[in-house]
Amino acid sequence: MNQTGSTFVILGATGDLTRRLLFPAIYRLFVQGEWNAGQIVGYAMENWDRNRFLQHLETNLKTFVADFDPEQWAKLQTRIAYQSGDLTAKSLSALKTYVTQDAIFYLGLPPQLFAEAAQGLGQAGLHQPPSSTGFRRLVIEKPFGWDLASAKQLGSALAPWWAESQVFRIDHFLGKDTVQNVLVFRFINRLLASIWDSQHIAQVQITYAETLGLEGRWQYYDKAGALRDMLQNHLMQLFTLVAMEPPSEWDADILHNHKAEVLRAVRSIPLDQVADFAVAGQYTAGKVNSQAVPGYRQEDGIRADSMTETYAALKLYVDNWRWHGVPFYLRSGKRMAADYAEIAVQLKSVPAKLFGAGLSNWLVFRMKPEEAIDLVMWAKKPGMDVDTEQLILTAPYKKSQESDYSAYEQLLLDVLRGDQSAFPRFDEVEEAWRIVDPVLQTWANQKPEEYPAGSEGPAGQNRLMDGAFTWRPLKAFS
């Protein structure tokens, strides 16, 4: 659908998110001929003129876009305007000069301002589509609330002005090609349909490990922690893609319905049993990639008594027919042994008397450092004896000549098209908070377990594993 007549308004246009992620993505889409919106309007508190705003954007594009092209930038900046103001309806009404037809409002603001901005836009009448066939859309960055209560408060603040069909909650994980391929691979390959259940699958592990520390985000991170920053949103969404029922068609509402059903079926974590379902860790001094790094409490800006977790792991059960008894393990941490992310599905072992115990298959969707799909199989070793050896069938996901879109670019295109498939609906957000709320309450007054920087995480993570299960190492198959 051509959205050439639409206006794209960025609230918080001078902020860090806009300069590092949002505008570089817009620039790349424009260069590739994919940016079909009309005028781009930057809106922020800074009392700048248009020229100063353009210079600000250019300086940052040169920093964050490796192949910056001055000629392309000269073309793009003819579409850009700037308006200063606060988030009151009176100030926001100035945007009516630019917004006369279809429009998208992107909230590149601190989370605590989302409700105020959404209400101000509504009170200014900017939420109303210009016609029955037109649109006004609101894009919100995570976090969507701070806990279950605040998530509901945010939803209540949006509801009087913005219909659910207008709200796009952007989770950049869901824009990653490998993530979206989980659905395609699951539902288009018939051979998986007959084994995608508790009769054949033993466990699922979803991992996102980083060697990075805070990278200047300490003010946000020390309040959030790993559970809020990664598990409640990103990894919980990946979990729903693995566990959801097959949709009858590729439709945003149907996809959201199935994901919400999965989350509603997740077994509640009792407050007195949180230790059996969740583990928190905090890194201490150590070595990452042979470089000495400080502990979390020694990082700039962090309190010496901080109890913020830099590692979080959850064990979830889905109490429905398909997944009865299958544990789903989710974990994420900073200053880990490797930069590695995957969704790993283990099939149940064959009878031990055939060729030995513990011989099972794995299907692994790798997200980083390379994007690929691995299938672990077993075969006979060459020779006289009937011995087995492991075979790794690997399919690299992207070829070098294929165009490469960042997650932000893909999701911006979806916003322009009005496709909400990759944007969590409010009931998904609410159910995800319900699942983790008991954990947040318990951890609020609990010191995380320490783990050395550069390690695989806290030792206590192993208590979550059922039976003989163990955490997979933070590296691809070799």
C-alpha cells in the first residue's frame, strides 16, 4: 500500500534513540527506495530551528551509517521539518500545520512520558483519522509498563484516545528475520507438524547472552534489570512463537490471539516457589574476550549496594494439551562468556538399548553471531563397529548477495503498511507481566547470585533444570 501522503512525526526527535536507531533506519530505507511516507516532522523540547535540527541529524547519520551518501541525504532532508514544544495539547496542536492527512506518531521518548504524550496528542485531536479510510497510528517503544499494575495504567491512559488497532508496540526482536523464520519454518514444513508437541519434544531453551556491559545505559538498566529488559518482552515473545497453535491464515489478529492463548496457559509462579522457577545473577569482575572488566557494582553510576540482576532465567510450563510437562527455559545475561543467541528445541531420546543413552535430536534457530538453522542428527561412524557419531546439518539463513534489513527497518516498513503482526497486542503484554510479577516482587528484596564476568552465568541456574537436562553451552555446534 502506498503511504506517500502520510506524515511521520517523531516525538523526542533530538533524543538518543532517534539519533542511534530510528533515523539511521529511516535513512537506509529512503536510500533503498522503501521509505514511502511523505513529510518527516521532528518534535522536541529543544528550541531549535530547522537548520540546527538537520545538522544534528547529519552529524549522527555520519556516525551511525557506514555508507552515508551526501547526495541521498540532500534529497531526504527536503522532506524534513522541525517543531519545538512540550507534550501539552496546546503545544502539540502546532503539529496540525504539518499533519493534515494520514499520520504516524513515533514516541521516541522516555517510557514515563508515553501516557502524557498519547493523551496530549488525543486532546489535540491528532488521533482522529482524516476520513473513514484514513489512519492515525501511534508507535511506542518498550518497556510497556514497569510491572503488571503500571502496564494496566498505561493501557488505561491510551484507551480513551487510541484504539488497539492504532497502537504499534515496537519490539525490535520481532523484526529480526531469524525470529520471523521460526513461524515460517514451523508452519510451512509438514514434517514438523507431527512432532511439535509433548510426545516428541523434551525441552526448549531460549538464550540471549551478551559480552557487553552497560554501554552507557546505567540509568535505565539499574532500574530495570535483565528480567524487565529482556525476558518479559523479547524472550517471552520468542517463547510464544515456539509454543503457539498453527494459525488458520497469516492475519495479525489471529496471530495475536494464538500468542495470547499461550501466555494465558502458562502456569502461574507461586510467590513461595519463585526460587524453583527463576534465578537472578549479577556479574562480578572478570575477563571477557581476554580483557579485564569490572563487576557490575564497580561500573560508573552504579550504587555499591545495587541488587539489580544482570542475569535472569525462568522455567515456564504451558498447561495445555500440546505442551503438557515440557519445560521452557528462558535466560539472558550481560558480561557472559560469548555473544550468542538461539532458540533450541530438543526432541526426546530414542530407547537407550538401541545405540546408547542420551542420543537425541536438536533443532536450533541461531540468531547471533550468525543467523542459521542447525539440525543435530546421528549416523553410523565409518568402520567395522556399529558406533554412532553426531552430524550437524547447518543451513545459513542469509546469503551474501541478499539485501539485509535491520530489525528497525523491517518494523518501520510494517508500521507504514499498517501490518500489526510483529507488534504485541495489549493482552499479550498484560499476560507477560502477570507471569513475571511474582518474580519481580520476590527479587525486589533479594540479592542476586554473583557470577564472574566472562562465565556461563550463576551456578544457581542449574537448579531450574528438570531431570538430566543441562543448559546448552554459549556457542554454536562445532
